[in-house]
Amino acid sequence: MRKSNDYILSLRQWSWSTFVVALLAVALAAAMQKIFASFGLQLYFAGFVPAILIAGLLGGAPAGAFATIITVPIVWWMFMPPYFDFSWPTAADYDRLSTFLLSSALLVCFSQLYREALVILRK
């Protein structure tokens, strides 16, 4: 029987599968964000934080960074007014973006440290 920690380490960093998992996690987060936006909730980046955590835990720092990088233009294009247009961000948009990038960097670093701790504990 496999432990739950074995699933986290089953994907190797820098493999195509980790980037596909990150892309799928961001796509699922975008779909959920679109559903929430249809109800009038404007969460911008909040729905993508779990996707970055999942990508970071399953694929390590490269997949988490990839998920963060592709999230920014998706949110800017789809969820920030004017919708489906790349317009110049406002001061509030810059604040949201910087907060998201800081929290994503922390998530990616902590998920990488968690993966490294699991490798040490397996020995």
C-alpha cells in the first residue's frame, strides 16, 4: 500500500508531466474562477493559490513557478476589467499582483522545502 507522501514524490521535477499537471491545475482554477465570477465574486488571484500549491507540491519549484507565471496573464486578461483585454493596470491591480506574486513565491518555496523534507525522511 502506498503512503500519501509517495504520491507527492511520484513526479520528477523538470519533467513534462509536472508542467502538464501545473497547466491542468491552472486551467481548473480558471474554470472555477469563471464560475465564481458568474455569481458576482471578483476574487482575481485567490482562486489560483490552491492550484499553485498543488503544482508546487506535485512538481516542485519549477512547476509551481510555471503555474505562477501562466496565472498572471490569464487573470489579467480574463478577470480584471476591462475583461478579455490587456489594458494598463491600475494601482489596485498592481497591489493585487504584487501580493499574489509574494504569496506564490512563498508557496513555491515552502512546497519545495516540503518535498525535500520528504526525501530526507524516506531515507
